[in-house]
Amino acid sequence: MPQQHFGNVHLYTGDGFGAREAALGVALRALGHGYRVQIIQFLQDNPENGESKLQQQLSPLSVVTFSRPDVTVDHPRPEDMFLAAEGLNYARRVLQSSDRPDIMILDNLNPAVYHGHLDLQDVLDFVDNTPNNVEVLLTGHPSHDALLPFCQVVTEHRRIKQVDGLGKGIAH
């Protein structure tokens, strides 16, 4: 296992395809090196997405979703806000446990904050208090500018050309 240099917060955002995929690439590489990866999903409208199915094939990968299939991203409902808050609380508990992962991906956390599913200050407190030996990756678009000072790596994916309706297995 390579020497760990963890403790950074990454933010992957932008209107182009690839923020989630970049985080999953980091996860696959980390799993290949024997690290433990936890993915916590927010605002997911497809409980049967590829990431959820992947945990059955890759260990030690864990994927937990805190969302309803009919979530409305830009119009938060109380039940969606509750689930998002539960997801952030779950992430806190995981990071405080003795069996915490080496990599934690908070998938679609950025739009959950931007659209009001999660309280910005709660998320800033979470990111600011992340253990130094865990790499945290935040994905999704749009992202809130207040997150930027808390991140050591920020990548913006820009759409240059993208067809709508990329097939199952490519974008789902």
C-alpha cells in the first residue's frame, strides 16, 4: 500500500460531464491500492445507479444513498431536506468511527447545498472538521462559492460538446 498523503478536500463541479466520474476514478484507484472508500449520495433519483451496484463487486467500497427517487433538486421538499441532513449526519458518524474510510465521496453534495437541501454552515463545519487522514471529495453542479476556501483541490468540468441522453452504463 503506498504511503498515505490524505487530508485534502476536493471539489469537482461544472456543467460538463465528469465531476462524479472524476471522483469515481479516484475511488477506483484508491481501492486498487487497498484503501477503504465510502460514497454517500445526495439528490439521487435512481436508486439502481451503477455506483450503488458497484459496491457488490468491489470491496471495501460502501455506497449509501440519502434521497428519494422523485427528489426535486431545485425545489427542496421537507422530506428531501430531512434526508440530506441525515446523510450529512451519517457522514459525520462515519468519520468519527474507528473504522472510518480513507476516502469519502459526498456525491451531489454541491447542488444539495446550493439549492437549500443542506444548510451551508453545517456543511462548512463538516468540511472544516474533517480528520486529517481522510480525503474528502465533493461533487455536483452548481457548487457554492463559500466552499472554495475549504478545498485544497478544485476542478471545474466545462461542457464543450455533449449529447443528451447518454446511455445506461455511460452516464447512469
